[in-house]
Amino acid sequence: MKEFLLSEPIPEGFFAYIENFGKVEALPNLGEGFYKFDKPDWFSIKGFVGDTSVEVRFKKEVMNLTTGFVYLLFTSYREGPADLSQLKRREEAIGKRVREHLYGPD
């Protein structure tokens, strides 16, 4: 588990944005604005909208392959419509390496 300290608070639209890459779940019972993101076999992210830190739990075996993608998610987010094509290509390339590492060649 790693705590990521961000230079700015997590905006309202961030969790809708990362829903393009995994499953996002709002958990209002834990507090208004608390979200959990899960990308199976990669990592999960938990945090509150408006906070400047999030908790990221990596799958240990592939942490070295997926850490950079977490950074990309945070640094590439912009308010408004987004072109996800570059991130989707990166996700696909990393996903192939993750599957090979965890499950062997196809």
C-alpha cells in the first residue's frame, strides 16, 4: 500500500474519469465523496473528493509494471471532455505485460 500525496485536491470529476479504466464505486456510508476504484490484477485507489492524498494498493507481483500508470491517471486528468486514446493504448500494452507476468504467455 502506498499513500500518494497530490499537489491539488481531487476534483469531483476525477473518479468519473478513471471509470474508463476500471470499476468505480461511491461509498457514502464511509463519508460523502468517498470513492473506491478497482482495476483487478493491477491496483485499487481509495480516497475522498477534495483531499490531497489517496491510498493505492498494488498487486505486489506487478507493482513495478503498474505504478507508472497510476501516475499517468493523475497527471493526465483535465476537466471536460478527454481524449483517452493514448492512455487506452498504454493500458493495453501494460495489461499484456501484467497478464504474461501473472498467467504466462497467451
